Amino acid sequence: MRQLAFLGCALFWMACAGPNPSSSDTLLSFTVVAPGLSPDSSLCVAGSAKAWGPWQPCGLTLTCMGDDRWEGTAPLSPQSLEYKFTLGAWAHEALDAEGQKRPNAALKVEGLVHVQDTVLAWSDANTVRRVVGQVTGQLDSLGMHEAEGLLPREVWVWTPPQTEPPTPIGRVLVMQDGQNVVDPATSNFGVDWGVDEVLDSLVRAGALPRTLLIAAACTAERSEEYGPGRRGARYVDWLMTELVPDICGQYNVPEDVPTTVAGASMGGLISFIAAERHPDLVDAAICMSPAFGYAGFNYADSLKACGWGGHDVPLWIDNGTVGLEVQLQPGVDEMEKLAQVLDLDHVVKVYDGAKHFESDWGLRMPQALGWVESSLSRD
């Protein structure tokens, strides 16, 4: 029998001295009741706050106060953040009422904020991951693909519904982190982007030509393969000159069909790099919540330093406003400035309240694909 994991959660927003508190007036405090948990356990808060070392499994350690109660405080600058409770390791997260790992909680830290929560159970090696959603349409697994200098990865192809009268494939969409974009069962967190539903709806409505989706999984070397440098260059070279042409041949895609690359976070960065490195093969790029700048890294500065002159590939760039999105925004701003200086065909959108998560990116795909289609039609 599954243990009940969640009794109740309440946020108490305490009044502050003025409408615009300074960082010295900003304090986040937690009270967590965990019945039956050993007093010597490490009950921690992991989250997106930069001061905690973003998403370390124990960013803030709470103190056992007795009576199954843990408390802790964190002085933070005003911000929107996401968080989870752990026992000091990602193998042991707080569970919800259905015995599943909880999704990230979100809150706005401004003034004095007190979070009260109750956790009755924690994950372990036997916890079954919740799967939300399903696959719509035909999804083919092409198995593991190998390439020199890269780790093997699985590749999937989603085939669009046929129209009446029948029409050939008119667009190709290539996505990074392919395990997360269509099938919730393969997704890292049991929630996918839902790109299959998005494409199915747009094609059936006539808003988008029949679009073949090529989804390549990431590997354990994602940070190297999705970043600038030799490994990232090798990855986009393989993607655009080997994998995509091979699959287009298998699925009888007509020559010269426009190809869009898309991804989020570092997947957004490498999608930009794919367009930068292969503007002759990439017709548009969708860069959601892109890691253009983070932890001292600034790709716009790197492009300026090497004298990059730009290209005519349409670029969709967007970001949210919660948690990690806030830390990525300066990099987005710097890339937008460079795009303006180079007169690139681009648009930058900011989605208020959006988080760094698959379902949030999926919600933006219809607008992103619509903007790309308008750009391609202008050409």
C-alpha cells in the first residue's frame, strides 16, 4: 500500500515594512513536519536560488526542533524560485499523496516569507515514477545511433498525420533532448513537451505543413555536446550533415524542405550553434530558455570576440521568469543586443510565470512554430 506523502501545504506571506523591501528585509523561512523521520536525518531544501548552489540536493539544511519538526531560514535577495525537499540526496525526495515525487514548488520571495509543509514519506530506489500524458500519432524508435567522437544515443522519428488529399512532408523539425519531447515514458521527469500533440493539431488545422519530427536523445556528456567547443561542433556536424539527411532519405522527405532546429536550456544554446555553424542547412532555430549566459559564461561575448558576422537564419528566443529562468535572462539580454547590432532576423519573448520545465516549453511551441512558419513564408 502506498504511503500518504502529503498532508498539507500553506504559504504565509507576512506583511513587510514597505512596498519595496530591501534585500536585508527579505527572509525565507521553512517549517516542515515529517512524522516518524529520525531526528538525526538531514532534511534539506534544494532549489534554484543562486545562494544555495542551484539545485544542489542540499542547498539549505533544516534543523530538527523536536516533535517531528524541522526549521530553517535563508536570507535571499528578492526573486522567484523553485524548490523541493530532500533528505540530502536526489534519491530521497519528498513524496505526494499518491506516493509520487512532487513537482517543483514555486514561490516569490519578497519581504518575509514563511513556508509550512508536512511530508509523510520519501522516495527510495523502489519509487515508481509518475507518467503524465501519452503519445499521439506514430512514433518510431530508430534505436541507438553511433558517431565518431560522440556517445551513442537513441533517436526517434514522429510522423505527421496524412492530409486529404495526400501531401508530402513539407517541414522537418529537429529537437534536442529527444527523450523529453514526445513520450512521457522516456522523459526524465515523466512529463514530456507534448510536441506530438502540438504538431498533430497544427497539421490537422492546416496551420503548418506536414512536419516530420526528428528527436535525438542527449547523453551523459550533454554539457560538452550541447556547448561551444570541439564536442559541441562535432555534435552539430553529425546532427546536420549525417543524421538528418539519413533520416530524411529513409522517410522520403523531398529535397530542400526547410529544417528547424529546436531545444531548451543547453539544448537551446546548441540549437543556436547549429544555425551559426550550418546556416546552409538550418532554416530556422527555436531557442527556449537558452543557456546563452550562466555562471560566468557569456556566449554573446564569445561571438563578438571571434568577430562573428551573423546569418539570415530566423531565430526564436524566449525565456520564463521563475527560478533558473531569472538567472538565464542576462544571457538572453546580451544575445538580443548582439542580434540587434547584427540585424539578425529574430524575436525575443518573455513568458511571465513560466518555469524551466518541459511542459512550460511545450506550451510555447505553437507560438514559436507559428512565428517560424511566418518567417519561412516571407522568404
